[in-house]
Amino acid sequence: MSSIRSAVEDLCSREVDGLSDAGLEEEFDEFTWACRAMQAHWLKLLAKIDDRHAFSRDGFWSAASWLAVHARESHAASTEQVKTACALEDMPVVRDAYGEGEISASAVRVLTTAHDTHPELFAEAEPMLVEAAKALMPREFAYAVRYWRQAADAARAERAADERHDQRRLSVSATAFGMVRVDGDLDPETGQSLITALRAVVDAEVRAGGAVGPRTPGQRRADALGEICRQWLDRKDRPAVAGERPHVTLTVGLDALRGHAVSNGDATGSPEPCALQDAGPVTPGVARRIACDASISRIVMGPRSEPLDVGRRTAVVPAGLRRAVAARDRQCRFPSCDRPEAWCDAHHVVHWADGGVTALGNLVLLCRRHHRMVHGTSGFRLSMENGEPVFRRPDGSVLDDRAPPRL
């Protein structure tokens, strides 16, 4: 065993800074082969430990529990490793190909699942499937094996599809850290619908606005999901719930909406609470942005915070005025942004809570991203000068509109 450790330490101590690019690639390929060969031998040892019950020597009930402690692995990972090790004992062609560094660990996992599903049929198809693993990229190989499994047992494939559909789930919950967590497993049809819808919004945004900015792909997908939900909520044909079409509900005090601090008995004062119905507390700045283009209901509260009077819900920007703003602006007015009117809010340049009028001369279309920017802490500011919106950078300089001239 000491000779193996010495050989590995000798290999890992080799200097790589002096290698050329081609030399780095060649050495990387050699180590990839070595890692796969050693992993294959490691799994062979693990299979023998499981077969001989060598784990019982230390008082363990299973090889997985022994491995979890011995290799400091999680129990789930240890169970999966033992499962793979035992499956390889029944897959000699896969085992040899892995030991010779010809297939990857991900290919082994796919092949192991196929073996467990159809052990008898797999034995006949094993050489063919291994050749496919050598030739195809991981995604293509996974698809090929799925097609093989369907062809091998069509009836079982249909049952498996029904089982996967029964396993669908979706969890949406507000966290204690001010975020909303989404987690779930979707059946292929629903999942593809979601992927297609998200891709359509992201692609349309890229085509309309050009550069995607500093957002990560995950952030762009999150923004796309929000856009899909907002557009559905804005549809006129939505079913009514308790007599009205559902929409996002925000509760905010008048002083907080105006940006005023309210004394809470200490010297500093604090803003009144602002909260979304399910997602929980938000900052007054977020509340002001949401209220910029929303429907408002007045609620008069008593001394014990009980509602005394609830007024009718009224749109801050009436539908006719919104249409006039859309006809004038046609798209987001932030320089160089071409996001369409349907993706925009009617932004009050001077917020109505600060006395700004809800009139054409005080309203500008802004997409949700740029609406957040002018309301947030980015430093970008907007004013109306001679009837035209003027955007300024955080340093006060004017941000020129590089978009095509309006007709």
C-alpha cells in the first residue's frame, strides 16, 4: 500500500507551470485515464468488502454505513457507491471499459440504472451500449439508453411514465431570509412546457434588448418566470376568486409609502411595516416601486390594528391613461432598451405618494428591470425635462438614448 501512496504522491508533486498548453492537455488526459482506472479498482475493492461482509469486522451492519464512516462520505453517497460497485460485478464489459479509462463515471451511472431495470436484456446489449458510451456525449448517451429501455420493454416503459407522472410535485414557500424558494419535480410534458416558456421569454428579451447585462443565466430564468406569472395575472379572462381576479397583494402604511420614518419610541424611528400577502416583509423602497403602477384599496385601521373601513380598489393608472402612455412610448423608455409595452410598468416620475400627478406628463413606460433600477439603490435617476424623460447615471451625467429614433 505504501508503494501506491508513494507513486500517487510522486505524480501529484510534478511541476505543471512549465508545461506548454499542449503539454497541459496531454497530462490532463493521462490523469483522467488514471483517475478512472483507480476509481474502477476502488469500486472492485468495495464490492469485495460488501460480498465478504468485511464491514462486520468493525461492527457495521452494511458496507454503506462502513463507507460513510471510513471515507467520510454522506450515507446517500455511500449507498450509491456500494450499489454501483455491486452492479459492476454483473457488468464485466462496463467494468473493463471503466477500468481502462474508456468511459466516464456518468456513463457508468446511466448503464447501472439500465442494468437494474432490465438485467437479462442488458446482458445481451451490454457490448453495444458500452460502444455507444465511448462514442456519444453524455446527454446523447443518456437519450440513447432511454430509447433502448423503451424498446426493450414497451409495457414497462409506459408504467414507468405513469409512475413518473405520479411523482410530480411543486413546493413554493417564503423563507426566513426574505426570499421565496421554489423546488419540485415535473413530469416531462409539464417540464417541457416550463422550459419552453422560460426560453421564449429569455430569447425574446435578448432579441429585444441586445446585451443581457450582468445577470447570470439563473437570474434571467428567474426574471422570465416572474414575467410569465405577471402576464398571466394581467389577463382579462382569468377566473375570479372571491369575486375578483387574483393579483399580488401588498400591505403598506401611508407614511412608509411616502418614505417617512415613524417613531417607535426610540430616537431613531423606523418605517411602518410593508408586507406581501405570502412572501412576507419587504422594504418601503420595494413597496413604492410596486405601488407605482398598481390598484390601491384604502383600509382605515383602529387603535388595535383592526380594520374599520375598506375602500374600493382603484387603479393608480386608469386603463385609458395606460393605453395613452403605451401609444406614446410603445416600449421601455430606458436608453437602448426595446422591451415591449406588455413587459412594462407605467412609472410615476414623481411618485403619487409624494404628490406626483397621475397624468401623461408624469408617466413613463419602464420594463420591470429598469423600473427596479430607478427605484432602487443603483443610483440611476429619472426626471422629466421639456416633456421628455432624462436618465442620469449615479455620477449625475446624462445617459444618452442610443435607441433608434422614434417615428
